[in-house]
Amino acid sequence: MATKAAFKRLTREYQNIQKNPPPFIIAHPSETNILEWHYILTGPPGTPYENGQYWGTLMFPPEYPFAPPAIRMHTPSGRFQPSTRLCLSISDFHPKSFNPAWEVSTILIGLLSFMTSEEMTTGSVSASESERRVLAARSRWWNSTGGGSHSSATPGVTKTTKGINNVKAGDGGLKFRTEWPELDQENWAWMREHRIDTTSGQILPDPNAPTKCSPETSALRRRPNGSAPGIGAVMEGGHVAREAGQSWARRNRMWIGLAVLFGYALLSRLRIKDVNARKAIRSHVMRDVRRRERLAGLKRTSKRDNRTQQAAAKSQGKTSDEPKEQRLVLGSASPSSAASSLIDTENDSSYVSSKPRRGRPLRWSAGYPMSPQLNPNPRLLPNSWFFDPFCSLPGTSELPSMVAHLVYYWKSVFVPMTFPSELNGQESREVELMVRSSFSDPGSFFGLMTMCAAHRAILSVDRLDASRSSRSNSIVDDPDFCIMKAKSIREMNAKMRDPKRALSDEAFDTIVNLLTGSLIAGLFDEARIHLTGLKRMVDLRGGITDESIRSASMLSAIIATDVKAASGLLVKPVFPLTWDAQPVPQDIQQRIQPPDSSPAHQLGSGFFSNMLLSSQLIRILHVVRDIIYYSITVQTNPAALQPADNHFFRVLNCEAEHQLLSYIYPEDQETTSTSQLTIDIHPLEAVTRVAAIGFLNNFLIVSPPSSGLGRALTSHIVSAVENCKLSLLLTMPKENFGLFAWALFMGAQGSAGRADRPWFVERLARVAIICKWQTWDQVSRVMSDYFYVPALHGMEWRFIWDEAMAGYVVSADES
């Protein structure tokens, strides 16, 4: 049974396909089940499938568009197994990589593109071009006759159309005729015109054409010379018939054997005499062999190592059965326990057999346990072999120690701090991210290491409690950050000079990683440059809604990075959302809703009842409340959640932050410069909007307060609070002080250890005096009407309140 969201989405997509059908594709839902779609792919010209009629089904889950469909192709094509589920990035084999913005037309275009390629996957088959052309010519016959099983209707017998997931030869074409009646009539007319046998699919002979006899029959019908046929003539005719019935190879077998013998003797003398040429060929072949061994997790041992092991065994009085020749063994584990667990996981067959994928810095799926140390002791770090035993990572030949330390930091610190709210037990994702990053493009890899170096630098400086200016200078002067950024920029420049790589997926990965590294370091001038370049690249690729960007899985990285850059600059995002805002499905709401007795039910009630806030902002804050409910469920009852919920709320988090940034701007406003447009909103709404943006950066994708993005968000809250004078609040209902105090708590939380912290605490003390708050219990009850969760904020906000009550002198410069 389809949910309301799925029914509405599929209905709209059917209307869009009817208005603008994609080339070579037609599709429609079943009349009895909107989740069951039937499609016809017409073989494109210039391919082995030209003019073929390929029928298949898309079986959508009830939670679509937040889960992908099962894809099958029933017509034999020589590319896919008939009626078999296909393993594609757009199918139900990979639900976590599915993007809700993808539509039915997107899925079918991707299927057609994959069909015309030669990449193998689960459900695909290998066939020659001639075989595929033959199947394309027989596709109409197969669809309308069920593979030759068509028969005349029997009176009193009604055939069934059940079993859509296993449509194969044998149903007489009934299911195809039910779903495609017009095409079925055209196919039958075509078969009659071309005299196609409905049972075999072969062309029937033309009854008006002269009859041609076989060689055997013709030989038997020959008459010998002479007028008196005798025994000799009969014997001669028999010899002629026997020779005619034999194949050409059998009649000439002696000559074929001599030709094979001569060819072998000739080839044996054609040995490459150039020694350097033979070495070059062998080196090229062995390089490919070693690359495949690395991907398979195999370690090559040399003859010298074997002889050393044998000598050691003999000295101890033991015999060794190891052969002396070179052999392959599985890579041994590191002595440390952590190394052992990771190596065992990397050798898992699911990743050995799969193609390495590219990693992304701002993925919407990651989750690992928190590391006990922010900066692990270098003495405890494993050597570079632990991460890269075959030295396949970029830069390991020049800077093996630096690369190893940054990869370890990424695994143990960067990912756990950035993605803390995921479900536990996702160890396979850790390996997936490790593999994708380890075998990525050099530019993308160096960009990822730039992010890690910047993240480590801002945390190191923050621990030293440095001032704002010295912190920025320390990050810029950090050697690891400078080296990795220079290498990534060099790789990006090389791509820009190559027309074939300038708009490649690897180029987009590199620029996204560089932009993210600039945001972490707080280098917003560089961030603007990278953002301008990214916008230009997307436009040249066809725009953010182009199929090449959506099908290449770059959409999430581009939009998420753009949203974070817009939050740091407090401007409208460059790229619009490419999907429609969808409400939280009913089944997910039931899983995340707190119990009736829980005080969490009053979360956000202070926002929703405030008459000074616009309806647009209140609608977005309702979405933020659902994200908070999800985070509470992750902490208190993770067993109630499903893996698909994580992906849904990652998308929802990005969507809510994008809407908070853009809702105050006109829809036709494209510039990102706020100086060119005056935004007139109430000061209290401006405070709420900016504080909510900062609040969202503490969920799902966390920006540390000491990072460039964290410091920028705190600075934006300072500006908004300064524009909302206490004298203005005194003229309004007293409830507005609660909202104002919530924003002050958010600003104080983001400025811990910085010069801005006393500024927020001082104003909080003034609000407490006006509202006559004397105890933390009074304040916590007021904050519960806003976005305050005791389990997440209780301890830290209690410290802020204690600072406000610790004797700070309230200045009288507020007007």
C-alpha cells in the first residue's frame, strides 16, 4: 500500500512523463497498483540494441521517494538476465545511495545508459554484439507471444496475470498484452507483415518463392552421364551425396592440419629479439597484476624472504614445506589490536570484489564511536604500512608519515566528531569510506587530507586557548595544511588545463574538498573563490538539475557544501534545492515521537505561539523539531530506528538549513551579496533565524565552535543580537525574553573559551534581572519551550547560567 507521499509523488511523475517523455523511453503505472510501473526501452541507434523493444518493471516501495525501486527487465536482451533484479546505484540493492530527488525518468535514463555500456553487475550477462542484435530483432515477437508460448484462447478458461516479478517465457504474452495493448497490436501486425512464426520466432518461407533443395537432395537427384544407368552410376551418385553431406572442415581436414602445423612453426620463430622491448612488456603486464593484487588484499612475498624463512626453520630443527618460487599470501595483520580488526575487515569479500568508490567529505551517511582522544599520541600511531601496505595512496612516496597521521586522524577524530548522531554498529561504513578515500583521485584525496589538517589545526589551537588572530595565523602556517592544500590545488589546476578532465567527477570532488577545507580553516576569501569556480563548473556541466550531475552522485556533496558556505557567509545559497520539500512520513513520525508523558512534547512551543515570527520561519522550525526528535531517539532508543531513517534525516537537515538561509530572499534573487538587497525582517525573527542555523550545525553534521564556520556562526549571532535592543524587547510581551535568552545560550555555547563568551553571558544576566529569574530550574523550564534538550544541553547551559550569576557587572550601554 503506497503512502500518501509516494502516491502523490508517483502521480506527479507520471504526468511529467506524459508531457515530456525521455528519448527512447515510455512508462506508466499499473492500473491496479501505482507502485508497479511498466516501461519500454527502445534500443538507441548505433547500438546492438537498435530498434529493440525491451519491456521491464519498476517495483517501488511504499516509502518512495526515500527508498529506491526494484528494477527488472523481462525481455531477453543479451545484457541482463530476464526478470532478474538488477544491482544498480539507483535500485533497491543500494538504498542508502538513493537520492529522493531522482525521479522515474531519472531511473530509466540511468538504466538505459547502463544498458548501453559494458559494465558488469548482479543480474547482467555477457553476450556478443551479433547475439544482442538477434535478440533485438526477436524482442517484439518475444513480448507479444511470451517467448513463443502464445496459443488460442480456450472457452471457459481465463488466464491470470499474477506473478509480475517472475515474468518469463510461458504466459503467452498475456501480461504484456494487458499492460501494452496498443503495442501488442502493432507487434502482431509487424509479425504478420514479416511472416514471423509465432512459435519459433523464425521467418516463414515465402510460398510464392521457388523451392530450393539441400545439397544432399540435389546430389541424389543428379543423373549420371550416359543413357544406360547401371550399378556404377548408382555408386557414383552415392559418393556425390556422401561428400555433399559432409562439412567443409571434414572434407579438408588434412589441409587444415598442415596449415596449423606450419603456422605453429612460423610463430615459434617470431620471438621478440629486443631485450628492452620484452622488459617493457613484462613490466606493463606485472604492473597490472600487482594492481589487481592490491585491490584483492594480497601480499607478494619474494624468493629472498622464503629462503630466509626456510633457513630460520632449519636452524630450529624444523622442516619447511614452503615452496621457493614466488607466491601470493593474504596480508598479515598489524601487531596492534586496532590494526588487526581493520585489516580483517578490509579483506572482506564484499569490498574485494566491488569497484572502489570515491569518498566525499560531507557525506549524508557516516557514523562511528567517539574517539577518546582529540589528538592521539604520535607514539601510539601505527606506521604507514597499517593504512597503505602497498603504498597506493597519493603522496606516500614523498610524505609517508604525514599521510599516515592524517588518515589516522580522519578515521579516529574527524569522522566521529563531524558525524556523531548516527546509529551504532555501522563498522562496514567505516571500511567503505576508507576504501573510497584510499583509492580516490589524487586531487580529491589531497583535498580530503586538507580538511583533516585544517580540522586538527583548529582543535590544537583551541586547546592552547589562543586569541582569534593568532588562531587564524596558526592554521595558515600549519605545515600539513599548507602542503596538502598546495598538492590539491596543483592537481586541480592540472585538471583545468585538460579539457577531458576539467568537468570530470574527480574535478568536482577536488573543488568540493578544497571549499570544505577553507570553511573549516575560516579562510572565507578562498571559500568565495572556490564557490565561484564550483558555480561555473556546474553551469558548464548543464546546471544543478542536469542528469549528469544527479546520476553521478555529486548532487548531495555540492548542495551540502554550498549550504555550509552560505551559513558561514550568511547569504542565500548559490544552488537551489532540486527536490520538493516532503513531510516526514507517518511511519517515521511514529518511531521518533516521544512518549505522551515526556516533556519533549513541548519542544518549540514558544516559537510556534510567537506572533512576531513569520509563518515561513515557523514552518521550518517544525521541521527542526522533527530533527531533534530523531536525535533524541538515536540517544535513547536506537533500536526503534531503521537504516533508511538516517538517510532521510540527513537530507532533511540539509533541506531545513537551506530554507533558513533562503526564505527571506525573493525567489528570483540569485546574487549572494547581501549588500545589493535590503532584507526587512523583525529583529527578533533575525535573531531566531541565525540562532536556528547555528543550532542545526550541532546535529548530524557538526561544525566545532573553534572552526572557521563555527566562529562565523557565532559572529552572525552577535550581529543579530546587537540589532535586537533590550529597549525594543521591553515594549513587547515578556515571553519574547525567553526566545532572546535561548539565542544568548546558543551564542555562549558556540563561543566557549573565546572573547565573545562574556559578551553573551553579560546580556543573559541582564535578561535574568528583567525576568526575575533566580534559579536554574526557572530558566530550564522556560528554555524547554524552545529547542532545549536536557540530555544534550543541560550540563553546558547550566555552566553558562552559573557564569551569568557569578557576579558579572551589567553595563548600561544598551539603549
